Amino acid sequence: MAYYRRVGEVPDTRHTAFRDEAGGFRYEELMGEEGFSSDSSLLYHRTIPSAITGSEIWHLPDQSTAPNHPLKPRHLRLHNLFDEAAAEATDAVTGRRLVLGNADVRLGYVVAAAVSPYYRDAVGDECVYVEAGRGVVETVFGELPYRTGDFVVIPRATTHRWVPDGPSRLYTIEGNGHIAPPERYLSRYGQLLEHAPYCERDLRGPGAPLLAAGTDVEVLVKHRGSRGIVGTRFRYAEHPFDVVGWDGCLYPYTFNVENFMPITGKVHQPPPVHQVFEGDNFVICNFVPRKVDYHPLSVPVPYYHSNVDSDEVMFYAGGDYAARKGSGIGVGSISLHPGGHAHGPQPGAVEASIGAESFDELAVMVDTFRPLELGEGGTAVDDGVYAWAWAGRKAG
């Protein structure tokens, strides 16, 4: 995120000796993307950040996937994945279940009320949509409060843990690279431009350092292995939350969907106007309550369209989604419309939308440019009949 911030104590000149009042040394860490060639921040630790005392295998939750073959659209009922009563013992890291995934991105879901372990995703950035709930993400950069409707963007290799205030429903988007605002929203120097549907003042980053004491602290690390994604349990000699200050353009932040300013037009606008972030080989869009098309003959719901280059995943987070009426889809549902299948409104939705002036809907869409496969969580809650909905067969 190319938006400079400075938090806590940092020296006047980078890469110079920095000491506390008693003369103790502060240890500088450069956290950067793409080697030394992209966004970075400098963090100043009280102790040596590399001092580990143990390394063991962490067996990740089931990461296996199965092809969507034979090809068909799917309806996945995510609310059936978790019993809310069990959320008290479930955390946002080890409890998340894989719903869909490919070589670029993994989509998961969890209902969590327990404090998570300390965790670092060294595979890629994470963008977590908060369907419901509130709490704090404690990070090496400081505390990051979250609430319903927030996108929580956590850069690759950021040590953090989730501390919910009651059950939180979290839709997790894990990239294999970086997640950022779309390039077309940015100036050549990285400022969000006037035509972008949000601006820097809508982003919330940590406001103060978070200092914790402790020794022999365990951190779960998800990282790349020779045969896929694997996990390691590191033990640190000193608590990793020992950063007295940092500055730079790389840090975790939140963006609330309420601050997205929808772009509307005389006739139906295509999905790219709803884009909020992009990753390597995928994009993230959000559909928010908005005024709709104002041409006298406009059709407010989407036209039928073929996904020539991508799979389309829609997570229905709130409101009443007009195009999907009669399909069984509701809040907490995911629809998967794969490349190679022409999809669009359910039967009768086009006619019913004529004359509508606004839509009260809230959804998060991920479009991928490689085919998605079903994770164990997605397989567990597939309704089995959505594919035939356009032919008149309804879900039970």
C-alpha cells in the first residue's frame, strides 16, 4: 500500500544506530515486497527478530482440493459449516475451512470466538472480509480494530493474531502474492485518484505500537514448500511484539465496505466498476446498496454472460440479491459460476427488475483466472441442485 505512515519511535536517519534512553540497541528490520524493489517498511525491535529457539512441523488444516468436474455451477451454504455454539472453541487461524482454491488464491470461512495463535502467512497477503463481528487483530505493527463490513488486509509475513469480541464470521481470501488497490485507481506515484471509489482517508492502519513481554513464544507459519503449502511452528526467544516504532508504505489496514462509493450509469455497469482490490491472477469486487440504471428501458439486473477467462465466486453477505431470487441463495451463500458456463439472472428476475430504482444488496466477488477447485469445506456444503436452477428446478 503506497501510502506512507509513521508510528511510534523511529530514528531521524534510516540504517543508523538507534538506542533507547539507557543506551540499549534497537534492531532495525526491513520488511519489503519483491526483494528490495517494491513497497516496504522499517520496524525497530527491542530484541533480535531472528532469534528462534525451536522449529517443528505444523500440520495444516485440510488443504486438499478436488476439480469441479464434470463442470457445473455450484451453491455452497457457508453458514452450514459451523455451529455457532462451537465458535467459543474455534479460532480464526486453525479453525478456517478451505472452500475453494487454485494455484493463486484460497477462499475459506470460519466462525471464531477464541483468540488465535500467533500466526504468519509467508505464502501471500490475506484479505479477510468480516461478515459479522468485531474485535482486534494484534500485529507486529500495532493493534488493528475490526468490525462488521471490514476488509482486513494483512501483508505477507506479518506476525499477528485474531482477538474476537464474541463470535466473528470471517470470509478469508489468501493470495499467493500481494493484494492491493487496482492499478488503474492509482497515480504513477501510488496515490488513489479522483475516479477511485475510495481514498486514503478510508483506510485504517495501526495507530500506536503494541508491546508485549514474554519468552519462548510460539508462532505458526504457513509457507511455501517444494510440493505445495506447508506449516512450521517457530518458537521465539523473545515476544515478537517488541516493535517500538515503524515507518513506510507496507502495513496491515482495514477498509469498510460502507466507504465504497458505487459507480452507476444510465445502463447496467460491468463488474470492474465494483472492484476494490486485485491480486496475482484474481480480483476482488464488492456489490453494495446503490441506485441503479436510469435509462427508461434499462434492465437493472446483470445480462447473461459467459466467463470466457475466469471463474466467478460471489459471497452473499447481506441484503436481498435480486438476480438470484428463486435459486435458494441467501445470506451466507457462495455461488460459483465457472469459466465455460453462461450464467445470469434466475428465471423471472429480468422481468421483475424493470422499474427498480435501487438495490439493497451486499456481496463480495472474487474472479480468478485459473479454474477453482473445491476444498473440503466447499464439498461439505454444496446444495447439489443449483446447477439446474435456470431450468426451473429449485433448491430444497
